Amino acid sequence: MSTITDLITNHILLLLRHADGEINIQRNELAEKFSCAPSQINYVLETRFSIDKGYLVESKRGGGGYIRIFKIPVDAHSLLMEIIDVQIGRSLSQIEAEKIVQRLLDAGVIKVNQANIMYAAIQRESIPINLPWRDIVRASILRNMVRALLHQSKKEEGE
Amino acid sequence: MSTITDLITNHILLLLRHADGEINIQRNELAEKFSCAPSQINYVLETRFSIDKGYLVESKRGGGGYIRIFKIPVDAHSLLMEIIDVQIGRSLSQIEAEKIVQRLLDAGVIKVNQANIMYAAIQRESIPINLPWRDIVRASILRNMVRALLHQSKKEEGE
DNA sequence: ATAATAAAGGTCAAAGAAGGTCAAAGGTGG
DNA sequence: CCACCTTTGACCTTCTTTGACCTTTATTAT
């Protein structure tokens, strides 16, 4: 049997297919259409359109508020996911971190002006605390920066 | 759906572009044109044309009153130097750090794809150590990233 | 000159319009 | 029966719009 969650999911997938991977919805409107609680929409977005399923969701509150959903292109997506899940562990030396940035640059996922910033952030001098803490913090910083790339990778396409 | 605020914002941006960064408006006239309360114009100016978005607003009341809006031209080099030397101290909260990144973005010194990376690097979650060390490390990371921008802008000059 | 009046723009708080969170209750498959 | 989804609702936060009232400046009438 299909749940409301499934119905809403399918509806969003359909919209996405017809709109080239980027849509704009109103939470209340959608909830109205499916006769459910508005917060159900959030549930669907959290469980079915999460970042590791390859989607990006952004929203604004207040008058003129909206929810935007993007489908992240797969190539960049899988490289970034692999780096986040596998290559960056709990701790990371400067050398290892630099290799990862280089890999992103080589793959064309980032530009030089982005690589420079990332290099700067992971330098020893940027993290003035002792080992082993420094390497742990470095892993954390890099992971977050790579996550940011994941979030970004859809919107860059259109430019 | 776009709000009245967005419409007015776009209208002002258009005027600014056509008038070389300096315009002169009448509050009531503009409110009339968009059929809104005059105070809505103030709201737009406060939220969209604030000083840290790179705009300057001056006005005069009474007969022959006016509102003037200027776009402040920025010199990347001096902005970066000021941020390194003055704005980033020994320690920096996430809020303060975010303001600095926003300022760079608004000034057009960095692009969105760079801002996203910088933003990610300075998040609490990126620096998993306790206060007050976290704020000290954050200051250090941001300073190094801004230095990288400085280096980059010098190189670009020579091209 | 002065005092009234008209013509701007400014402030602030309340109401309205979204979306977000979280925990409790309700189902369902093993 | 238990663990794991779904569904719902009460309450929260953020952003926008409106309106009543205030201040400043210019003009006009005594």
C-alpha cells in the first residue's frame, strides 16, 4: 500500500522531471493538495530528498516564503560523497588533505580560486592547536567544506 | 511568489545600474507606484540596501525632501587588508565570522562558490573543540583564507 | 519676522504570512 | 510483541506588510 509520503514523493519527482531538476513549492499549498499536516512535507523532504539521496533543499520563511528542491548532478555528487564518506576519516594530515583538494581540482569540481581558499583553511598555521587534535579538526573542516560543494553543485550548472 | 519588497528592490537595482550607482527617489511617489505603505520603502532600504550590503542611503525630510541611494565602490585590496588587520582579532565568534564572509560577498570580492566554502570552514561543527579555543582557531582559519584571497588578487592584477 | 500650514520622510509595534521543530500517537512488517 | 516507519498537532522563528503617530523642512499668511 502506498502511504501519503509515497504519493507526495512521487508528485515531487514528477515535478522535478518536468522542470529540469529544480522546483519551487509552497509548503502549505502542497499539504492542502494532499490533505495532510504541513509538517508532513518536511518529513518527506527529510526522508526522501536528503543530501545523500542526491537532492538539495532550501527554503525561506515569512511572507513570500518558499521551498526549493534541486537534484544534484550525479557525477560531481558521487565524487563528493565518496570523499566525504570514505577518504576523509576522523583525522587527516595536511599532506592527505592537500591531496584531496588536488583531486577535486583535477576533477574540475572546483576552480583555482576555490582551491586556494581550501588550501589556506587546512594549513598547519590555520589550526593553532597541538596534534592529534589538529588533524581531527582539519578532517572536520575539510569535510564541511566538501559538503558545501555538494550543496552548491547544482546551482553552478546554470551559470 | 515574489513579494512587493522584491519588486521594489529590483526596481531600485535597475535604476542604480542605469544611473551609474547613484539615484534620487521620492518615498511617497515610489510607494504610490507599488501601491504600498510608504514605510515599506524604509523596510526595503533597511533590509536590502544597508551599509554592509555596500550601499549608502541619505535623505532629507520636509518640502523638497528626497532619498538618495549610492552604491559604494570598493577596492578589494584595502578591504582585505582591513579585514585581516582590524576586523579579525585573536578570537572570533561564528556570527562575527559570517558577517565578514557576507561583507566580502556583498563587496564582490568573492563569488558565491567561494563564500560557501569559507562559510563551511567557520561553522561550529567544523571546529570540534571547546570554547574559547574554538573561536581562536576560527579567527586563525579565516585570517588565512582571507590572506589567500589577497595573494590571489595580487596575482590576478599582474595578468 | 513670526506663526501657521503643508509637505516630505522616520519610527515602531502589531498583524499577517510563510516555513521549522519536536514529541506523542498511530500503523505495520517480522 | 517489538522496532521502525508515518502522521498529526501544538508551539516556535523568521520575514513582510500596514498603520498610527512623530520629526524635520519649506512655504505662506499675518
